[in-house]
Amino acid sequence: MNKELDELVSYIKNTSSYKNVISIKEKMDSNEEISQLVKKIKILQKKYVKSNYLDSDIKKELDTLESRLNEIPIYVEYMNNLEEVNNMIELVKDELNNYFNDLLNEK
């Protein structure tokens, strides 16, 4: 089973989506604008959670910053590739759950 899992992980790591995620992440880490936006968004998200999602001013500012972030092409490309990788991982997880469920429910 470990061999098969290693093969799945290797397969995912060799996809263009995964390689793009890694490459783009490195570029984004060196982009001051993206880094600052992400940092501010994380801080605001924590404040918004602490307000029990009631502070509309924080929510507006959060929405504004997220909109600005989503206007940056490299970030959008990163998120699209990340979604593809996450979908692959989710598919593997679902298949493993089904496999073990079937295995444990055999009579």
C-alpha cells in the first residue's frame, strides 16, 4: 500500500499544476504587494472571527483587500492551480475512504 501511495504522491508532484503552484508561490513570496495584502487579510480575518462575524467595517475592509488580491494575475493563476491540486488530493482521499470503507464492511 505504501508503494501505491508513494506513486500517487509522485504523480501529483509531477503534474504541471503542482509544479506551477510551487513556482508561482516562490514568485509571490518575493512580491511585496502580495505579501502585504496576504498579511493584512490574515490579521483582518482573525479580528473578524473574534468579532463573531459581526463587525461590518472589518468585513468591508476584508472584502476590499481580497478583491485587490484577486485582481493580481499571478495570484489568480496560483489559486487556479492550487484548486486543481487540491481536487486531485481530494479525489485520492475519497478513493482511499471508499477503499477502506469497503474493506471494513465486507462480510
